[in-house]
Amino acid sequence: MRYHVVDRDLRGLPPREQWCPICKLQHGLAIFSGCNLSHCRHIQEKLNGISLKSVREFLTREEDSIVFSLIERAKYPYNAPVYDPSYLGFTFHNHSLIELFVRETEALQAKAGRYQNPEEVPFFPEDLILPLVPPYKYPQELHPVAASVNVSTTIWHMYFDRVLPQFTSKGNDGKYAQTAEADLICLQALSRRIHYGRFVAEVKFRAAPKDYITAIKAKDSDGLMRLLTSASQEEIVKRRVEEKAKVFGQDVTLDTKGETTSNHSKYKVDPMVVYSLYSDWVIPLTKLVEVEYLLHRLD
Amino acid sequence: MRYHVVDRDLRGLPPREQWCPICKLQHGLAIFSGCNLSHCRHIQEKLNGISLKSVREFLTREEDSIVFSLIERAKYPYNAPVYDPSYLGFTFHNHSLIELFVRETEALQAKAGRYQNPEEVPFFPEDLILPLVPPYKYPQELHPVAASVNVSTTIWHMYFDRVLPQFTSKGNDGKYAQTAEADLICLQALSRRIHYGRFVAEVKFRAAPKDYITAIKAKDSDGLMRLLTSASQEEIVKRRVEEKAKVFGQDVTLDTKGETTSNHSKYKVDPMVVYSLYSDWVIPLTKLVEVEYLLHRLD
């Protein structure tokens, strides 16, 4: 059966001519012997499903999604009625429009199988409906006991109380459904990024279990936080998202001759807000998820 | 009462010191006399609600939304089961997952008042639920009889049959709910842009009614199409969206020194696909909406 495992997992690898000679030889042997090609890093990464490289690529790509989602939310003014529990009144138990909107959209997306995917974490898990779609066999990379780490409530309050007022203009244009939809896309992107800390922690643990086991057994949160922290790498991430806010939030225009001109003085979302969002919330919350995950990694 | 109308509509105008002297004088008079300040173009535009300038700004901003939405959809492979009517089987009357997803999401968003806004046109109007939110008084800019022009079915087939396969990779990653959500965002952005042709036509008609009335009375679609067409302006739009696909679809990275470097050789969505989307579909369909709207503008 190892033959099938190896064969399936080789899909998506670099072309065979790019492999090292030992790999090429070993792959031939692997088909017959069940060898796991463990000396070759790119093959090993694929066999493991996640790797430091794939995790980093995921987080980098999510930055684009987060910046796009903020820019799209900034199309609309703040639109206070969306968040005002008195707006819909007693009929809806004083729930705000945004809360009802997110609850019902999550229930609908659960039917389509969204939360079968371990990367996705709902804000209102109690309302979810069983999927109508056949189950999909996602790779199970996370340690089951630790996978339930959840900071959704913190993300919710961070987004609505602290972040949203910073990048929306004051005002009310009546486009409440569009506003709620744009908020949901921001929330989903932020939640996916922050809860991906579980995968980050898993891949770091697998790479150097000995480094972590002592701190995990001692329930040493501070020690784990130190192990997980790289200030220089975090600074690169913060500066990169600031740069993305500039690049994606500029007005791209053509002059009368058809030449590209860009308005670099005015951005749709203040790049410093995006820098601070990552500095104050996204990176610290991701690391919090990582630490919480690791504390249960040996349970 | 004219006082209140003028006063309300002056919000958002340029600062008073930028007005011409006659405007400044007239505004003082207007408060007492009900003068509509009609000689001053920027004030007149505001009083009318839409203007050539505001329509152009809307369409330009929608380009960003369309390009973002395509880039976000391209995160996922094609994911054929989403579109396969046999995937969910007989229980769902052989509807595809995407059709059920869009129908139910539109119903949910209708409850939140999305389709009270005349800019928004649903794909499945027969399934809509009455809004739970109090009515919002949107400006009624469109001629009521002409406002019902609708090319949603054409947009649906254009997107799924012609455009989607061009910018998604082959494959299946199981993220069907995320895929359907990303498709819906693309569809909504394309529909809003194309159906905005009604506002484009209205503002062009108001600017020069005499030019259009003869052709409208003669039901001369070709003549109207000629009046509405500016090949040079269309070429600028097509080149601008191509440029936006390059700017928004690049990999923004920082090198080890923290300097910005961008990968210009590889884009998340092929800029030529976006150029062709506008050239072959978005611009022609918008103009079709404009012509159909004008044909009923005098009804």
C-alpha cells in the first residue's frame, strides 16, 4: 500500500528531471520497497502535507486577502445601524444586523461544507447545520486535542471595536447588506490567518520537537512564546502588509496618452492602520493560538 | 421647503471658498428664495445626485472590486463539483451547489435589504424574501419603467462558461463553499458594474436629451449604440483594468534588507484575461443595458 501513498503524494512535485540522482533512483525503489524518500526535502515536505515553506506561503497569500477585504469594506462608510442592537428591535432579541447576518451566512456555508475544512473556524459554531455535501477527505495535519484552540470572540471584538472605526469614513449610505457582507469577508480572512497559528505551531513542533517538549511539559507559556518569536521576521511581515496596503490601495490611472500613472499620495486604507492591525492584533493573536495549541500538543 | 432640500444636498460639496462669486451670492439667496443654483455645474451635479463624473468614479472603483474578486477566486482551483448538477443528486432537483448557494445567499441578503438598493440586481429574484430592515430612502435616479432592464442570465453564463475556466487552475482542493463564496463575489461585482449601465444611460440622456429622443422614438438601437460608443474611452478602460490586474495581482515581497521587490513576471490572474473580460463582455453588456434602458426611457 505504500506504493499508492507515495504515488498519490508525488502529484504536484517538481518535474522528475529536477530531482537529485538519489531521489530518482529511490523513487524507482520506493515503488517496490515502500521507501519514503526521506532524504529529499521537497519530497519530504509534500509527504508531510505541510512544511515551513507551505505555511509561510499560505500566510503570505492571506495577507493579500486581508488587505483586499479591508479595501473593499472601506468602499462603504461606517454605517452604524449595522452594529446597533436597537436597529432591528425586540423582534430579533436585540441582536444586531451584523450578528444575525454572520450567524445565518455561516449556517448556510456550513451546509456547503465550509467547516469540514480544518482551516476554517466559525464565529457561531452553535448555529451550524450539518453539511449537505459529501464529506471531503482533507489532510488531517493537526493534533486533534489541540486543534480546538479558538480565539473567535477576541477577533470579533478586535475587528468591530478597535479596527473597523479606524479605516472607515463616518457616514451612512444605507448599503447595510453590502457592508455586512464586506465585514464578513474581513472577519473570515482574519480568522483564517490567526487560527492558522495551529498549523504554524504544528510544523514548528514537528521540525524540532525536543525544543518544545520541555516547555510544553512545564506548561511554560512564556518559554513557548520566546521559542515562537522572531522579532526580525515579524517586522518584515508588518512592513510587507503596509507595502501591500500601498500597492493594492492606490488609484491606478492612465493619462491621456494611455501611460500608467498612480496616485501614491492617497490610499483607500491607511497603510499604517494595516501595519498596526498586524502589529497589535494579527501577529500577537496568531502567536497566542500557537502557544495554546502547543500546550495541548502532547495531551 | 426648498431651503431644506438645498441645504441637505450641499453636504459633500467643495468648500464654499472654492465656489464662484455668483454661487456664493446665490446660495445666500437660495436659503430664502428656493433658488436651485442651477448655473453652477458642481452644485447642479450634486443636486441631481448622479453626474457624468460620479458615474465615471463609480465605474472606475468597481474595476478594483472586479479585479480583487477574480484574484480571490483564483486562490482555488476550478473545483468542478461546485458546478456539476449531479454532485448533490436528485434530493436537490439536480441543482448545482453554486446555484443553491447563490439562491440562498441572495435570499439571506435580501432580508438584510440588499435589493432595496437600485444598484443591486439579483440573479434569482423569484426566491427573494421581504427585507427585515426598515426601508432606506435611496435616491430614485432611474426612470421606473426602464429600470427593470436585466441581463443577469447572460452574465451568469458568461462568467461560468467563458470566463471562469480561463483564470482558474485545473484541480480540486475540496474548498467548495469558499469557491462558491468567491464566485458569488465575482458575480455580484460584475452584475453591479454591468447593470450600472442604467445609471450611465440616465446621466447621458439628461445631459443631452435631444440627441437621444429621435433615436428612442424611432426604436433605433444601432443609432443609440453609436451615440453611446466612444472607442478611445473604451480602450483606456480596457488598458486600465489590464494594468490593475498587474498591480493588484503581483507578489509584493521585501528582500532581506527590507526593501520592496515585486515579482512582475507572474500575476495571480492573467492581465490579458481581464482585458478580454472587459473587451468581450463587460463593456458590450454595459452598452446593451444602456441601449435597452434608453429604448424605454420615454415610456
